Amino acid sequence: MEKLIRFTASDLSKITNHRSGEVKFGEKMVIIPKDQDIVTFLKKCDQQFVLLGIPEDIGIRANYGRPGAATAWESAIKSIANIQHNRFCKGSQIVVLGELDVAEEMELVQNLDFNSTEDRKKLSELVVRIDKEVSHVIANIVKAGKIPIVIGGGHNNAYGNIKGTALGKGKPVNAINLDAHSDFRILEGRHSGNGFSYAFEEGFLKKYFIFGLHHSYTSKSVLDRLKTLKERVLYNTYDSMKIKCTKDFNIEMQFALDFIKNDYYGIEIDLDSIPNIPCSAMTLSGFSVEEVRQFIYFFGKHQNASYIHICEGAPSLDNDKNNHLVGKLIGYLVTDFIKAKTEINIV
């Protein structure tokens, strides 16, 4: 895992705001010492969760999106480090692995134009490079018996999460994706809009449920394709639950869980499903923060929930006075998942 920048005790200390009479996550989260092998350490440690950052937005750029998601990891880890360590959730349950080193790839995309066919090809090639690193790291975490908590980055990294988990488990896995978009576009070169379709075609993704599609942002061609895959790919829409009110949010969650729960599955959270969250495809209409937190808790508490990926948040697209809020939101979502996994392990 040479493309991994390990988080150090010094890194953690710098971002933790120490206060008398309080204990923060940053004082309790575990760091892997430089002189120890990562995989060996993970296999032996008691911690269940491994925190990984992917500070890139190359897949978003390749999908005609606004860059900015590369800044989410830095914002998120600062917020997570300053969560209170208490009886409700403990920082000592987490190993902070660090972040993927994507500096070279991010440098290479600065002058690329996604409107250029040739440049878009280069963007896709860089996404493939990142795919390989993500799947390798995730596979090693999963093989060690741990649960990855992945902070993106773009939704292109769903591919690496799914492939890595499948390799780690030795079998294809399922996924539930809370998203305004299907990310099941055609295989036209890798980008943030086709991570699931590539994982599906290559045999790493067995069953896929898309939760909360927006009518206005799903193409006819995608809807037609989904119609032919009902045995393995299902979806519901935000509009049916929250506008037409013909479907119930809680009943739909149970329906989706019944579809995926018999195999290991990943939980994918695209922050563009929440209104007013700065991201590449920001929306004004979507699920509330509370509903997304309920969603994570509901799907996280099942024994087959094998990872969570929170992506597309872009603090750099927020105004300067509030650019910490995306990280704070991610902190809530991370602790909701940890609580779900530790309070109840079997549904």
C-alpha cells in the first residue's frame, strides 16, 4: 500500500482541540505506527472500524461535474477528531489509516478540459489508476476482518469499494446507494457516474438498490436499462416518497434491506441527496439530514453491512465562513454508522 499516506499521532494532535474536562475522538482514535506493517496491525488490533480518505475529484471532472470534493477528507477528519468520546460513541473504536496519495493525479488534471474528447479520455485513465489503489486498500482492510469507513472524493470510488470488498470477502457483494442519481451510466470510460455499472459488468456487484432517484435527473436510457435488470437492480424515487407520497420512507427502507441483506453489502451515501449541501451536483430538493442519518443507522445495524462510503461533499464550494459544515455533517454520519454496528450487530 505504497500509495497510502499514513495518518500520524502528530497529525491527529494538530487537529484535535484539547479542552479540560473533555475527551475528544482525536485523543482516543488509533494510529498505525510507522514501523508496523499495516495489514498485520489491522489483523491484530481490537478496533473494528478503519477510516480512509480519498481526496480527489477527478471522477467528478470526468463526469462534467464541479470539482471540490477533494477537500472533504480534510474537513471531515478535523470534525471527527473533535467529536466527544463518551458512552454513546467511542473514538477508541476507530483506526485512522490515512489518505490515498492522489497528489500526482490531481496535478495532472488541473489543465484538462472535460469538453475535450482527448482530455476526457485522460481523465478516465486517471480514474482507473485511482480505482486500482482504492480496491487494493479496501481489500486489505476487509481481509483483516475490519469495516472500512471511506470519505470521498467522488462517487467514482464506489467501484473500488465494491471491488475491494468483493475481493476481501471472496465473493460478489451487494450495495445500497442513497442518491439522486443512479450512477449506472454506460461504460464510456470511468467517471463518477458509472462506478456501479462497471462493478456490475465486471462481476463484483451482485445486487444493487438505488434509493431516492430523482425523476428529473435520471435519463430514459438508464430507466430503460434498469427495467431489464429487475432481478438484480431495483430502485425507488424521491418523488414517490416525498412529493407524490405514494410510498413510505420506512417501508421502502425495509423493502430495500430485504433485497440486499442476504449477502455482504456496502452503504453508499451521495451528499447530493441532501438539499443545500455543497457538492458537485448540489440540489435544493431532497432528503433531510435526519432522514439520511436514519437511513445509515437502519442499514448499518445489519450484520452484513460491510462498509460505508460518504462522498461528493465539497467544502470548498461553500462560503468561507461555513466551509466546516460539510465535515461536521460527515462526522454525524460516521458516528451514526458506528453506533449502528456496535449497539446492535444482528437484525
